Amino acid sequence: MATYEYLCSRCGSFDVKLQIGTAPKVYGCPVCAAVARRVYSSPGLSLTSNSVAALHVQEEQAREAPAVVSEVPPRTRAPRRPHPALSRLPRP
């Protein structure tokens, strides 16, 4: 289903949902039943931020040509820090 915009000379603009490619050039106004003509407008597209667009490009590139490694990378561990609550416990 697609949303088509029509303009009634009496009531103003209104939207109609019809199957794609079946919208007539004129359509009856739902309020006053007068003939309304179809208005051609830009589609409602949403813009994505540059960071999200870059992630989409990176994901598409990885899908087409994934990174190949020749060996298992070394395991790195973050230094272990004691839990802050442990410092308040009594010491023997």
C-alpha cells in the first residue's frame, strides 16, 4: 500500500492509501465529495547520521570481502581491579 496525496479546492489536502500504481489522477474528497486532483510531492525519506551511514557501509564491505586472518590473535586481558566494596571489609 502506498500513500497518495490529493488536493480538494474546498477542503484542502488529504491522503489516500491505495495499492501501488492504482492511484487515479482525480479522487473524490472524503469530506465534501468534490473532485480533488492528485498532488505529486517528494517521498517521505528519513536521513541517517554520518556515523550510522558509515557503519552500514562497513557492514556491507565486510559482507562482500570479510577480513581474513592467518593466526589466532593473542588473548589480552584487562587488569583486574578489586571491587570497591572489598576495601571497606575488615582486614585480619
